[in-house]
Amino acid sequence: DQQVKQNSPSLSVQEGRISILNCDYTNSMFDYFLWYKKYPAEGPTFLISISSIKDKNEDGRFTVFLNKSAKHLSLHIVPSQPGDSAVYFCAASADKLIFGTGTRLQVFP
Amino acid sequence: KAGVTQTPRYLIKTRGQQVTLSCSPISGHRSVSWYQQTPGQGLQFLFEYFSETQRNKGNFPGRFSGRQFSNSRSEMNVSTLELGDSALYLCASREAGFQETQYFGPGTRLLVL
């Protein structure tokens, strides 16, 4: 069973606009959520995290929102830049990290 | 601090062989986790070691095993390799707690022929 789902396999956004990546989870025991960015043949790079006691966390151009009642989190990137083009994974943690299947973001000029 | 390092970066094996992958965590990190990434399955959790003890395990067959040494370095072993074991194997480290961020190494690309 897929406990963490990223239903959009790809997203294309124009440079300067907002990118919104979504993630849904099913396990209410998850208490920590993270977003990672990944380039091909490299390990994931940590972007931003949020604890289940919060509903928003911001770090520069990146903001993560958590809606516990809907079991939904999202990553907002504003403004989007071409260098943001990569695969983005959300992950949820109770005692281990469970990853979504990823969303490929392409930012075009 | 140096990041997580993994060796080797690339490996080619044939079916039936075994393989050992190595991971050196960030200095001071006592937890090491292993993941398998394949195109169809995404990142799948294999196991986590903390202070030389396996703390958690994913849903992989017993052919996949690991260990951790007193200096927190970890090795992962896959015996009787199958074609489906071809994947990117990623190691991640964190200081200790479950709510701490995991930092990933570059991975070892394993190809089984």
C-alpha cells in the first residue's frame, strides 16, 4: 500500500511563477514530513521539513504547508527558477521514512 | 563537515553473485539508513542501523542484510543477486532521533546482468 502519494508525476512551470507540488498521506501516525530534491544519479538533497505540530514552515523561496485533517502537504516554490528543475520527493516519518513516488518539475524560461 | 560517502559508486555483477556496499555517515551521526531506488518503485526503505543495532527494517527478502560498525560506518550486503536487484542504493545518515533530517549520499548504482 502506498502510504505517501504524489499524484502528479510531472509539473511544468514558467520561470518566475509559483510551483506547487502536492503530497497526500494515509497514516495518521506520521509526525514529521520532509521534501527532497533529486537529480539523476545523485542522492536526494534535503530541502525543507515540517513537524506535525505546525502547519507552515518557510525557508527562503520554499514553503511547506501541512493540512493534517486532509492528510495533505504541499511545497510552494516562489519564484521558480530553471535550476529548480528536478524530481521532488515528499517523505513522511514515524519510525522510518516513507517516500512518495516523486514529481518531476520542469521550470522553463 | 564532510557529507555522506558511499563506495563504490558503480558496480556490475552477474546473477547469483553477492555484493557489499559501503557507507560512511556524516561525522557525529549515529543512524544510518539504506534505501533502494528503482524507476518503478521509487525510494524503498531497506533498514536502519543505530549504534550497531538494526533499529528498523523494510519489506525486503533476507538476501538483503546490513551491519554497522562502532565508528557508525555501515555496510549492506545482497546475496544471490537477481536481475531485479539492479537499482540505485542510497545511504542516509542522521544524528539519532526519528524526527531528525536524514542526509543522503550519492548512491551506488548496481547493475546485475
